[in-house]
Amino acid sequence: MSTLPPLSLLALNVKNLFDDGRFKEALEWLPISEHAHVNRFRFDADKHRALGSLLLRRYFFSKFLGVPWKELCFDRRPGSKPTLKIGNDTWVDYNTSHEGEWVVFVATSRPGLVVGIDCVRIDIPLHTDIPQFLRSFQSQLSTEEIEWIFYTNEENNMLKRFYELWGCKESYVKAIGVGLQRDLDTLSFKNKTEKEAWIVMQEDNWGYHLSDLDNDTIVVVCSGYPDKRPLDHDILAFCATTRPLGATYHQQAPFELVRWEALSNYLH
Ligand SMILES: CC(C)(COP(=O)(O)OP(=O)(O)OC[C@H]1O[C@@H](n2cnc3c(N)ncnc32)[C@H](O)[C@@H]1OP(=O)(O)O)[C@@H](O)C(=O)NCCC(=O)NCCS
């Protein structure tokens, strides 16, 4: 295994990635047992994100763990979080998310550390106005979060604040791997102070990092130890580079952008 950073972050832009027969070609790089996971969707955009997600995890583990891609096997943890089947003496946790034209991936091999990722596109609601749309999510937001969302006169900012909080909640839920079982209103996120670039939740010892993939798409990475151990210094240093909630777009997400050529080098 090569030396991994505490968190490895990859992004794949699937817009036009599978044009010109490349969808069929790339699907065949996957074992037959994984084809249904891609082909279950009706629309090409969904199929492309699902395919990108399965390719990205194989690309990463093949490249960084030095395991031939055909030998990689995946499973689910209790709670159904996908995991890599690997010997008991090696720790690996990973997570993926897809939205719009993006597929994102985070992995760690730090013993006991778990990771979650959520990619969110800030879409203007089509069939209702923004305040009405936001009110429909009230039961899944804490009182403080609702105040924060509506504490601005600009409706587009309200929407952006909502989606950022949503990304934080989902990234945490995905890190612990419980799917729909967690009440989202009990997870309350905020900036630690107006000056410090930290995103915190009431539950201790989890770290968050929010960044922008493009003007309309944000990504939140959550990491932490389920046994409540404090986060390591290097992870805390990474979390300190987050874009605070509500701030304007200021930096490209710190993800390695994976291209078709890189995928095809590893996966066939
Ligand atoms: C499982 C769940 C976390 C997926 O989130 P999503 O926003 O629908 O989709 P994303 O693109 O972010 O994530 C999909 C990936 O999550 C991963 N995933 C699936 N189940 C998971 C679980 N229990 N824990 C962590 N990750 C999981 C998979 O890798 C999946 O990608 P793949 O199918 O390509 O392998 C989500 O359905 C869920 O249960 N959310 C709980 C919070 C909630 O109520 N959300 C409502 C959203 S409107």
C-alpha cells in the first residue's frame, strides 16, 4: 500500500465523460454483478453518475492499495454503508456522493476513522417559491438552523444556506452509515464563531469541510471516530480550511480531478 494522506479526495465530472460509446466500454470494466446497479436507472444522467461512482472506487483502491481492480470486492456494513472487503489487519473506510455532473469520493486508511461525503446542487425550486420550499423542510432543521436560514433578506442566500446545512447533515449521516434512521433535526450545524472558519455540530469530535465544485455545487466532507476519540491534528488542520457556512464561493474544492485517461489506465 502506498502512503495515503489522512483523507483522499477524488472528483469525477461525468458531463460528456461517457459519450461516443464510452458508457458501454466503461460498464464492461466492472464485474457483471455490478451492472444492474447502473442499469436500474431510466435516465442516462443517473446511469452515468452510478457508473462513475463504481469506477471511481475501483480506480482509487486499485491505485492506492495496489490491489488489481478485478480482485477488489465490496460489501455493506451493518446499516448498509458500502465498504471494501479487506483483511482484518487493514482499516479502510470510504464514501461517495453524486449530484448533477459530479461524482465525489473520500477515503481514509487511518485506523478507526470513518468518513462521509455529500455533494449538493443549489437548485431553484420549480413549482413553489423559495420560502415555501424551505418551510417544507422545517421538521428536519433545528430551531437555530431555521433562524440562520431566514436571517437574510436575499432568497437565494436562504436557499444556499439551507443546502449547505443539508450537505452537513447528510455527510454526517453517511459517515456513521445509518441511512434514514437518524432524525435530521437533532443534528444542528453552525459556524463556530463569526471569525473562525469552523463548522460545528452539537455532537463533539466530528470534523467538517465544505467547499465548492462549481458555482452551484457544494461538497461537504465529514470525518470522525465513532468511539468519540478526538480528531487528529492533520484532520483538524484540514477542517480549518473549510469555507464557512454562508460565505461566498472562494476556492475550488481540494479534490483530485480524475479524467477518462486515468480511469482507463487502471481499469482495463
Ligand atoms: C443513503 C443516503 C445517505 C444516500 O444519500 P443521497 O443524498 O441520496 O445520495 P448520494 O449521492 O449523496 O450518495 C449515494 C451514495 O451513498 C452511499 N451509501 C448508500 N447507503 C449508504 C449508507 N447507509 N451510509 C453511507 N453511505 C451510503 C453509496 O455509496 C451511494 O453511492 P452508490 O450507490 O453510487 O454506491 C440517503 O439515501 C439517506 O439515507 N439519507 C439520510 C438523510 C435523509 O433523510 N435524506 C433525505 C434526502 S432528500
